[in-house]
Amino acid sequence: MRIDLCAQVEYEVLPMQMPPSQGETKNISAGGLCLLANEEMPTGTILHLKFYLPDKDKTYVESLGRVVWQEKVDEGYFTGIEFKNISSHLELKLSMFVLNFLKEIKERSKPTEKISP
């Protein structure tokens, strides 16, 4: 499952030939994310990603990722990234973050019960 999420991401194209760039997530799942990037990257490009989840622990995520698709938009490039070599602990944290986020949305969308006099 994928959820909408706007978080700042620092990323480096490997091998590190250029300084790190900044982007922001558009959505995320335990298996990857959609990043709004400033530059075009071919499918298969490997990135070093660093960002924080906006959870109560401010979980720091550092992982490799592989570009699986890219689409030009007015603001830059929507870039689909699959996490690679992510630790099982971090994958579990991402899964729990997504599930808790979905649970909160479901709770908020429940209609409030009216009590009759």
C-alpha cells in the first residue's frame, strides 16, 4: 500500500559524481517512494536516499534505491524509486508507518454517531 506523503529527501546519484540533491516525496510505501526530483535520471539509476519519517520517533531512513520510472512534470520529474538493500528493521518501520497512517485516515472518516434524546 502506498500513502501520500510530503517529506524532504536528500539523494545522491551513485557513483557519487555530483553533490547531493534535494527533493520531496509525493508518496511512499514499504517498498519504495515517488520522489519529485530536479533532474532526469535513466531507469536503473542507483540513488543513496536519506530522509526522516514524520512519525513520533522521527525515524531516520537511509537506503539505496533504484529508479524504476520517471515522468516529466512542470515542477521537475516524478521519479518512482524501489528501495534496495533496506534493513528488515527499517522495512518494518515503514510498513508500520503506512498502516498507522491508513488507520488514522479511516478513524477520521468514520461518521460520528448522533445520540437521540
